[in-house]
Amino acid sequence: MKSCKPLFSRALNAAPQRLHFAAHSHHLWPDVSFDAHMQAWNDAARFADRKWEHVFGEVIPAAQRHIADELHLPDASSVAFASNTHELVQRIFSARMKGEPIEVLTSDGEFHSFRRQLARWEEQGLVRRRTVACAPFETFTERYLAAVAEKEPDIAFVSHVMFQTGLRFDGIDALAARAKPDGMWAVIDGYHAFMAMPVDFGRAAKSAFYLAGGYKYAMAGEGAAFLHAPSGYGPRPVNTGWYAEFADIEASPKSEVGYSKDGMRFMGATFDPSGLYRFNAVRAMLAAERLDTKAVAARCGELRDKLETGIVSGKAGVLKEAQILRPNAAGPRARYLALRDPRALAWMSELLRNDVIVDARGDVLRIGIGLYHDDADIDTLCGKLARLTG
């Protein structure tokens, strides 16, 4: 694959000394996103009061089609948007909470927002939580599905790829097969899988929710979170806003609050749509460059493997002493390298002082690969890593 650095010239030239290896956390934005961001402003000026007709008539349908194409969804209208996935999680749960505490099955590897919100709901007596440990990694999927079978929860919430370790949950279809509108709901947090690896959600789409967004591998930045909502699940979320009835907002008052029948029933209220402009522009760029997720993942995987080889060989210095986490024996891997060591936070801080951007979650150092990296970047990174003092 030819170098894709020219596609990211604005972000790379903005900090030419920076070595950015946190694509898994804050992916650098490609140049087309700048033009798209400006287009959002120009459309707001041009359409003024009619801006939302344009957003709902053109921008949102285009974004829905892109997501449906990526995930192999049977119906693009099942997709709703919000500023962040946390907002969408709250709407899903509001559609299920009806007085009695609900049973929730999750893992100990979920992202901070969900972990925190679930703990707070539990404090309030709104949920009863069961947690499946991610470790040992090799049996996680089996143990999670066994916990579902042992006592079916009201909501089974699990990440497709765990944000800290890169562990992949391989039971999506099996989990979705157990879901029913009046029984268990399956919710998949796909943020570290969406556009990081090929995902076919087509079989699960009829009975499972899927959450992700533009901030990471979709390269679109903040404000482009989305939800696929299966038909018949949660027809009337309690947490709602006027966009959930946008198409019929001027109709005569009803005896009860109205909702769209498709995924838009999970929409909220006024938000900044510029993230969707950027997302649509990135997808158009990838199509023009003939870069699908499979090709991008393969290229980034080669660079990740080169970095791993450098670490194991000692080329990256003290990192050779860390445990490289390979949580799945086969299949697509996360787009970052996870290394477990008590010095992870200290290493991250030292690298940051030298303008090398990685991150750490507890005792796990994460080094993320993006489309804007090439072989020379891996060599440069290894040289920087070799100078770590810890």
C-alpha cells in the first residue's frame, strides 16, 4: 500500500515533531475532514432556519448508508445518532427500566463511562449487576455466554473489543440469537471494532443493538456516535428528545408521546452535526482511495507486527520486559499493541515529555497504529522507546 501520509497533511504538519501513536484513542483527522467541517458552517449560513431539513434530508441518510454498508445492516434506517455513545446507552436503558431493578450482565473490561453509569444505577437500586471477568482471555466468550444461559439478564452489555487489552468477544451471533423484545436485550459496544476490523453484523442486526462512533478508527472526531436499534426493541425510550419525532413534529397533539418507528426513535435533541459531515467525507475519501476496512486493517496489522518484533528483539529497549497481550489466539486483532507492566504509566509520561503520544490504562501501555503511519515511523518509535529510562 502506498503511503497515506498525504491524506493527513494538515494534522501531521500541525505538529511535525510529534510522533502520534494513539490512533486507538484520538485518531488524527484526514484533510478532507477540514473541508467537511467548513461545509457544515457554510450550510448553516446558507440554510439558516432550514438547516435541519438539510441535515435530516441529506447528511444523516448518507451517514446511515455508510454505517449500514460497513456493518452489513439490512436496513440503514435502523441507525440513530448522538453526540456520544453514553447518551445512547442511557436511552436504551431508559426504554427497559420500568420500576423494578433490571438485571444486567456485563464484563470487567467495559469503558469507564458505562462502568461508572452502571455502578451509579446500581447505587440507586435501578439495576442488579453481574460481571464476567475478562481473564482468563481464552475462555471469556464461553464464560460470558454460559453466564447468560445460567441466568438470562434483562440486558447483556459487552464490548466487541475491550478498550484496555484488545480482547475480542466472539459470541455476538450466539448472544443475539437469545435476544427477544420482551426478554433479554443484547447490546454490543463496537467502538474498538468499528472500522478497525471487518465486522459483519448482518445476522445479529435483527435482535441486537450496536454502538460505535467516529472518534477512533472512523477518523471523524467527536460528535458522530451512532446506534443500530433492532426493530421492536424499545419502541418508546423514556429518555427522549424532539428529534425522535422529527418527521411528525408538527402533527396535532397526540394522546401519548409519539416516536419514529425506525432507529430514529432513539434520537435526542439539538446537537452539532459537523461530526457527521466529517464522517461522510472520510468515507468518501476511503472509497476514492479504494481503501476498505479490510485493507486498512491489514496494513496497520503489518506495522503492528513490525513493532511487536522490534519490542521482542530488544530494539525498543526496556519494553522487552513487558508482557505483550495477545488475548485472542486467532482472528482479527485490535488496532493497537497492549503491553502489561507496572511501569506503564511512567513510560507513558516519559514518552509524552518527548512528544511521543501513546497512552496507558492502569498497568497496560497501549500503542495504536493508524493509516497515517508507515515503516519509517515504526523505526523512529523503536528508537524513542529504546531511550526510556524506566
